[in-house]
Amino acid sequence: MFWSKLKIRSLRDALIGGAAVIIVGVAAYEAFEFGLYRPQIARTGSTTAASKVFAPGQKVKAQTRLAVVGRRSFWQVEVSPGVWKDCGSDCAAVLRHWAFQE
């Protein structure tokens, strides 16, 4: 097993290895978050969310899409122009959270 062959010889080596892992993780996250991946759009739609607390009856409508990246697919809702957030199976709840902070 790989872990059994891993030997840390000094604190300096451990810190350099840990820093490298953190840098790679941050780089991967930033690449994903800033749109360097290109999802294919399988379906589009819309959802409406109504405020339950602050302004009962006030509604917000937004676009939704089913994005596919590799073998993974997920629903997203457009919370502001060009800003898509993953919403799982309840896009209205995510939209309500972003629009009304509920």
C-alpha cells in the first residue's frame, strides 16, 4: 500500500508536502468555481420562489438547468445574472435563500 511506504523524514518535509496538497486543492477548487470546466446543458427550465417571512406574496422567478460534467449531472439555479448555484432537488429553496435570505 502507498501509505505504508510513505516516510516522513523531517518536519520540513511534512510541511512542504502538506503545503503542496493544500495548493493543489485550492487550485482545483478555483478552477471549478471560476468556470474553467465546461458543463453540457441537458435540460433547462425555470422555478419560482415566494418569500415566507419578510414579504409574504413576493415572488422571484429564475432559470434552472441540468448540467452534465463527465458522468455527473446536477441541477443549478441562476441566482443572479451569470451566477449558477447547485440546488440538488429543491431549486426553489436555494433561490429563496439567495433572494430573501430565508
